[in-house]
Amino acid sequence: MRFRYRVAAVSASLALAGGGMVSLAVPASASPSGSASASARDAAPALSCDAWRYERGTKGHGASIKCYGSSFTGYAVCHQPDGYLYLRFGNRARSGGTSLVWCDRNAEVTDAGAIPG
């Protein structure tokens, strides 16, 4: 179940970050020449992130994440007690900085991560 939520969260965040345009990378073995997918991987900025941390505060529950390599935006998948899942985005941070995301008061963070840009 969590894998589906992670795929949905990453797809939604890529769609929002890319202006509604989502592209999927094809493995080099699946393409005839392999050079198209290799050049796409080389053009993407390298982003290395620490494990996300669960945060508690007066605003409710949230997540923080620290990444290196390029600027990034953190995201969190929030789960309400009634089963409703939604996605929240945090602040945009520079390499080495921290992005902080807050869910609603009654919600818990089920997953979090970062997207480049």
C-alpha cells in the first residue's frame, strides 16, 4: 500500500513542479541506442538527501528534510484519521538547507521526501 502512495506523491509533485508535464525515464536496456536515456540522466541535477525527520509543534505534525547538490522542495504525504490522504509541499531550500512541511493538526505524516528545483 505504501508504495502506491509514494508513487502517487512523487507523480503529483513532479506534475506540479514541471508545470503539468511528467516524463518517465526509460532504462538504457529498453531503448534502441541507450544514448537518449543516458543524456537525460546526465542533464538532471544530482540530489542527495538525508532521511526525513518527523516534526511535532504547535502547528501539528510535519516533516523536515535536508538535501545536497541542488535546490529542492520538500513534500509530505499526510494521513487524516478518517483515511483521507493528501500531499503538502514545504519551502524551497538551497543545497545544504532544510525544507519543512506541516500537515493539518489531526493528520500524521506517512511519507516524505524532496524534489529537485
